[in-house]
Amino acid sequence: MEQVKTLGLPVIVLGDELVEDAMNWNKLLEAADKAGDDLMKEPINQNDLCAMPFSSGTTGMSKGVMLTHRNLVANLCSTLFSVVPEMIGQVTTLGLIPFFHIYGITGICCATIRNKGKVVVMGRYDLKIFLNALITHEVTFAPIVPPIILGLVKNPIVDEFDLSKLKLQAIMTAAAPLAPEILTSFQHKFPGVVVQEAYGLTEHSCITLTFAQKGLGSTHKNSVGFILPNLEVKFIDPETGRSLPRNTPGELCVRSQCVMQGYYKQVDETAQTIDKNGWLHTGDIGFIDDEENVFIVDRIKELIKYKGFQVAPAELEAILLSHSSVEDAAVVPLPDEEAGEIPAASVVLSKGAKETEEDIMNYVASNAAHYKKVRVVHFVEAIPKSPSGKIMRRLIKEKMVEKMKENSLTKPNNY
């Protein structure tokens, strides 16, 4: 509440609690009923603001993203281009992602309305309720996030359900990288379900890259898709701004009618994100191959700088998740006088696992280059994540630094 007060916008609170300087949702509905049916007709322009979701704030503070009617419609035109008439009204979508998130607003609500489909809404995530909803309501399409896929693969609760009753045809995973080992395990456990990996961001009104009915080339495992219609995409050297050739990692930039109007009351942040030529600088490192498949490596801000080398947390997390005793993991940078930064991992072990921190570090070392080795491992009960499934790296780093200070740990050896 304190964070939104400064925005100067009306605040509506759900539930029965009465909060000072805020409107209660139930009271607002009651007032609307008493107000009568007289409607005020306000002219609506396609360039009027219609939504202001907030960026996730996984590495910093959240920012209000100003989106217009045109932004959202343009995104739907790009992402739904392959929907054939036979699919209209035939898709039942799971509405699990929060509707205040761009994935929920555009990817679920607006897309389903556009295609005259049905949304099965879940109030909160619980694996048993989730599976029961899929079966009972005959859900055919489920936009979800990697942590849920991880649960479907590793949680024994799944074995309590008769998966042959599923009508699920496809899932879409976005908001965070999907580890290759988890993807393989999911495909083995749910062989009839198509996995559509996608890439999107709030500043681009939602989905930016994904696989649809491409008709050209071949899909590639762990690719987030191809460049959708009506979009321009390039990869640049973050230091020089020079465009890079195929198969060369660089910062992904996109230009289209989907690009936000800017961050609310943050002119400088907007200027740093959208350049004078209209290119949205995503802050993500990726590349495009010879078959038009796009791959995302990691966030620029999340890359760990170890002795001049760049280490992608997502790569190490994928290795950790391939260990049979690891249920979940997150890798963050910790400051170090000699190396600059070192890779450190928070790890959730399976029940009954006997591995030590050193065992986990040795496992990563045997599957990664020397400079990519995890230098610190802390066992935790859970990895903090945002409602959209993104790892809250800032919180993890703060907790790890605090724990190391409390334990007066010395600098790890064998750098």
C-alpha cells in the first residue's frame, strides 16, 4: 500500500478489510448498484491507456508499464495469426496466471475473448486442485510457468491421478527459462501434450516470440520460437550497439506496435529502455540460428561476472535441476574481492536426500566449465518466486549474504 500511494491513482482493495485512503471492492459494487443505469459515454481512442501492469521487479523495483488499446490489439494480431476458424470457440484455457500480470491479461483473458473460448479460473495454485481442474473441466490449453512444470515432473502427487483422462493438448511455458532436463522429463511423462516455449515481456504487451503453425523450417528444442508477424527483431552488442550476425549472442531488441508508451512517471528509465528509433531494449541476451529459431541465454543484469568471464545462471540452474535429488534451485552472484563475483546456489533437496553442499558443487563442476562452477551452496526449504514464476534473485542474494555474515564464512577456496 505504501508503494502505490505515491502514484496518485485510485486504490481498490479486495476482501472485507477497510484500508485508509483506499476503496473497498465490495463497497464499490454496492455503490454501483445504487447509481442506476445512466451511462456516461466517453470517446475511446486506440492510443488511450487501457492497462498499467507492473514489471516483475525480480532484480529491482517494479515499474508501471503504460499500455494502450492499440498495444494489446497489435500483440493479439501477432500472436494469434495462426488460429484457424475451426479453433474458434473450441479451446478451454486454464486461467491460473494472475490476471494483474501481462501473461494473464493478454495471453489468457484477451486472447480467449478474441477466440470466443472458455477460461477455467483458479484462485490459487495447488497441485491437486490444478490437476483436478485439468481433468474435470477438460482443459485443452494451459499457459503455465516452469515451476509448475517442475512440480508435474517431480512431485509424487501427480501419480495419484489418472492422466489418461486428460484432454490437455498443449501447454505454453513463459516468464522464466525452462531447463532442458525438465522439458525432456515432461515430454516423457505427458507424451501427447505439445510444449510451446515462448518469450514475452510486459513492456511488449506480452508474447514476443513463440512457436505457432510456422510452416517453415523445424522447431528446435529449447528455442523460444521464431519472430512473429509485424515485429522487427535484432541482436546487438550491449557495449557498442552494433547489430550482430546469426548465431552470435547479443541483447535482443524489438520494434513494433506492441511496444509500451513508457514507464509511468519514469522518463529516464523509459529513455534507457526505448531508444530514439523506437527499439525496445529487452535486457535479455539471445541469438537467432540459421533456421530462424530464437534462443534466450539469460538476462544481462543477471549474468555473473567471474574473473572477466560471463556465467549465465539459467545454465547452472539447468544442471542443478538435472540432479535426481534436487527439487528446485536458483543461482545468484555473490561479491568476491578476487573474482569480482562468484556463482552461488540456493538448492531445495528432495525428501530423504543425503547429498551435502560439497556433493552438489562437485556435480555442477563435473558438468560445467571451470569458471562456471558453483562456489557456494546453501540448502533452503523453498525458492522465492513471483506470482508469474520468476525467481526473486534479489531476495535470494540478500538472504545468502546475510547468512554468510551470520556464519562468518570465509572466502571459498579453489577459485
